[in-house]
Amino acid sequence: MPRARNAKSLVLVLEVIRGSGVSPQNTPRKDLLASYVEIDFPEITTKKAMSIRKNKDLSLLLGRPEDVKLAHGGTALHAPAYHLIPLDLRLPPGQALGNALNSDAGAGLLSPNLPTLLLFECVLVYMRPAESEALIQWFVDYFSAGDDGAVLGAIVYEMFGLNDPFGKVMLNNLRARNVDLPGAESYPTFDSLLQRFLRHGFDASHALTLREIRRTYISHQELERISQLEMLDEIEELELVLQHYAITWGVKLYERNGQSLKANWKGWALRAPEDQQ
């Protein structure tokens, strides 16, 4: 991935994630990011905010104790470079995101002049297609207002292709646990994944299944280490599952006044380890 010369002033990450897990390994690098924003349902952000406040090591990673503050009745948390915001992304984004990012606490979190990365970890598949499409379009429109031009990147991790026999088994198992995936129908094939970003005017769109990532982008040494830990003997079944999960990424470039961006953002991709090349 191309790097900015001054990462702290040029990078802003917005993460949209499901789940309350938090550890020192997945907290933001405040020295590298202008801002790191997480959005989730209030019941999830409350648990995460409490975990951060109760854990001294986590709090210290985010800044001085007096700079790490709870807000909105304990459902939100703000630090110099980290912000945890309670929000239902199924709501119209102009209303929900606009209010959250333009409030006193959220002012300045999202700048259309900074390269921004959106991370959607098993989020969009739980939304109706119209809701997820509106969400992505909101970000595309928001960054089009930038004066200096910027880069909008997005990564989606979720399941797809649930219309084949194995996918239907996965879907039925989830429904048996009252889990519905309204967003899965729109992506029945691998090729359909690329359209998620292309139809919103992104300049590049790529995808890899987890099966391909496991085979091509993870070193043999790491695979051997994992196999010793997990002791998997049903590799074929594992690969069937991994074939129905994918990471899709895209990038949209906002070039102003005929000026091209120096970094090769269109070439942003995974790189295979040396022993796999």
C-alpha cells in the first residue's frame, strides 16, 4: 500500500466493525494516524468503552488519562486520535453520519482532504442492499467536496456466493440461529463482488477469497505453525468455507485540476510472501 510522507497528518481511518473485542494488538497507532474512528451499535460501543476505561494498558495506548473521555452516557469514547461512536448504520447516512461527524465531539473527524480508509468487517452483509449502497455513496459524495483532492479506500470482509449447495447450508445454519443476511443475495458470484465499488465510480476494485489468500498469500512456514495449533484434519471442508468468504477492496481517486496523485494507489494490493512467489 502506498505510504504518505507524513502519515500522521495525511491518514484518517474510519472503521465500521461488528463485535466488542478489544486488545492492545488491535488498538490504533496514534503516532501514524490523524484519526481512527470506530462505529457500532450503542450496546457494543458501551462494552468496548468500558473495557478500555478499565484496562490501564489500553487507556495508555490512547493517550493521557485526562485525554480519554467517555461521552453520550458511556456509549461513546474520545481520545486524541481514537473515537468510538455509537450509531445504527442502517439509518439514512445523511442523517446518521452527518449528525455524528458534525457534532461538537465529532467535529473534524472526517476530512475530505485526507486519504481515508473504510473498513467494513462483516457489516454490509447484515444490511439491506439499498442501505449499504447509500452508505458507500455517502462517503463518495462527501469526499468529492474536498478542495485538495484525496484518496478514498475501502475494504469489505464478508461472506458471498451463498446460492450454491454449500452456501445454502451455511445460510440455513445461520437462519436456524435467527441470523439473517439480507445483503448476501446481491453478491452471488466472485465477479459480482467487484461491482460493489465500481458502480460507485471507484477507479479500481479487487477481490480475493480467503481460500486464495490462504493458498497464495500466507507463507508455508505460517501455515505449518497454524496447523500445529489448530490440528485441522478436514482441509477440504475448511476450503469450502473459505471459498465463501472474501476480502474486496477498492480505491477512488479525487484528482483536481488535472494533477495526478504521486502514489500508485491503483496498484494497492496484497503481496505474496517470498516463499510463495
